[in-house]
Amino acid sequence: MNYQEAIDYIHSASWLGMKLGLERIRELLLLMGNPQDKLKIVHVAGTNGKGSTCEMLSRTLEESGFKTGLFVSPFIRTFNERMQINHRLISDEELASTATYVKNFTDIMKCQPSEFEIVTAIAFEYFYRNKCDYVVMEVGLGGRLDATNIIKKPVLSVITTIDYDHMQQLGNSLSEIAAEKAGIIKGADVVSYHQEKEVIEVFERVSEEKRSKLIVADFDEIRYFGHDDKFQFFSYKNGTKYALSLMGEHQLKNASVVLESVDVLRNSGIRIPEEAVKSAFKKSFWPGRFEIISKDPLFIVDGSHNPQGARAMVDAVKRYYPERQTVTMIGISSNKDIEKIIEIFDEITKCYVSIEADTYRAIDKEELAVILRKTGKPVYISDTIVDGIEKTISLAEDDEIAISVGSLFTVAEVREYFCRY
């Protein structure tokens, strides 16, 4: 297969929808010789912050001199973003070659794997072929039944913040969602974001059952020293000062999880110099997460699509741009907690621009506008994302901020718009 044929093959399984469970991925990887068993994997689950945490962890290992694989989802611009080695995206040729290899085995399976299972198998084979020293792997959905959880025993398990999201698949309470995420705990140490009491209780129980040591980041130990236009400055526990390129208080918390993870890895014998951590924090970049896409006009894009993500975004605006209002462009999936998310954004919003996010699950822009009008704020409707961007910019006064929120699927088009002009 060539590159386009490989992409078509991967997406051809999308009609199967979401199929949680390990039976198909187990059969496929067995046919492939179980490449995942030959890799040293840091496994990362959670509701929010997975991507940023994976970015900081993989950067840290890379800066320490290790050949480091990174597997994340979703992609923003190109599919190849999902698999990287030392922050070099998988090439079109490598993707085509590896997908062709995997297809040889899926063709003989009676029960066809899902799209995500195929992608996961391609990633395992790609990292194995390239002899990665370590792989940082983000869970696709949940944890317990996610295809990435075919890993027998990771080097380290990491769980970021837990919130209400994907409840149809994961459960309606925090403890139920936590139990699904805790499925990645299996014998290795586990580092967790500081969570609600009911979540930590689940992690403690599962960690004890699996004989894993649980380490919970202590946010009271974070010292914030301010920020400039590139970095925010902080220390954690030992007083070492770091410059972090990812903005927002939530990113300081994610960084503290990374620092706890670094301690665990060091204690296991992995050499991670302090300068490597400092360099990694300076270089870390994660698109679509409080990303200042333009300074004139000031336009910030954020993929926040659940209440916790919305809260992090709003708090970041308040921290860095106090007393300034926003013109908020929003497009969101219909299965999200839309009214709660709008309630949070309403704290900083002067008016709204309703768009339809670039996903088949998106709520219609007219329906979204009806919900937005309940706030009593002016609501404008745009037929396309580009029209929405231009309307948002035109509505924002000099002392106001244009923002795009609600979906990671909108991020790519916003970024492309500003790259053109």
C-alpha cells in the first residue's frame, strides 16, 4: 500500500465504531509476534491533561538521551502526529509499510479490529522496528478495556485528572470512571494527579490489589513565581526553579505529576539529569491547549470540551488577562455537558459566535445558539469555521480577547487560518 491507501485502510474500520475490549487486539498482536512485549512503556490515562503530560514526559526522556516513542490522539493536522520518535513524525513511507504489514494479519482475522486497534498495532510495530528505548503511550478511551492496555506491565503508570466525560462508555460516577482508568495499574508504580477523595480511594484499592505503589502529586508544594510572554516559572518540593512553556495553572499541576514520575523513573535506575527536565519543560509544546495563535489580534485557541477543561481555560484567561472579556467562538459535540460548559465560559464572555465543530457528533450551530441565548449575551451564528473566526475577530475590541473553544476538531482549521494570513 502507498500512504493514501494505508490511511484509507485504517479509516475503513471506522464503520465498526467504538469497540472496547482486548480480545481483537490480543489476537492481532499475537499474530504479529507481540511487539508490545518488547517495549518499555510509560502508560498514561486520564480525562484531561493526557496529551500535555505525555509531551512533557517524552521530552524529558528524549532530552535525557533516550530514543523515545510517543503515541497520542487525536491528531490536529495530519494523522502522522499520532506516532512520533524523538518528536519526528512517522514518515508517509514508514506508515504505509507498517500498515501493510499489519493488514496482512487483519485480513485473516474472523472478527475485524476497530480503527483504534489497528492504529495501536501499527504504533507498537513502528516503535519496535525502530528500537525505541522508551515509549510514552496515551490511552485512547478509559483504560481497562482500551487497546493500549494490552501492555502486560508498564515501566510506569500515570493517571492525569479525572472528570465526567464519555460517561456512556465509562460510567456515571467519578468512582466508576476512576475504576476504568485504574485498569492501567498493573504491578508497576503509579503516579496520579491530585484527585477527588472518591477517585483516590479507587486508586488506593486497585494499587493495593495489584501490588503497585501509588504516588499522588501534592499541589500544595507548587510555588508559582509569575510568567512572561513565553514561560511560567515555578518550583515543586525541592526548590528547583523551572520555566514551563505550557501556560495555565493546570499545566503546573500536570508538570508536578511529571516531576513525581521522573522521581519514580530515577529510583528504578533510569538516568534523567536535572538539566534534561529543565530543557524539556522549556521545549514542551502541545497545540490547541491555551495556544496563543495570534497576538495581533489576540486570539487563543483551546480544545476544552468538558467542564474541567473549560474551568482550566477560564482560570487561565483570568490569570494572564485579568479584567478582560472574551468574544467566544464555540462549536461542540452534542454528547458533551454543553450547558455546564457554557455556564463556565460565561464568566469571561461578552458575546458568542456559534459554529458547527468539524465532527459528525457536532451539535447543529442553530441548536447551540438556542442554548447560548439562555445566557442573555448576544449570539452570532456563522456558517463556516472561517466565517466564525473572522466574525469573532471583528467583534473583539482592542482590550478584549478572541477565543475558540469546545472541540479539538476545530483547532486545525483555526491554526491553518492564521498560518495563511
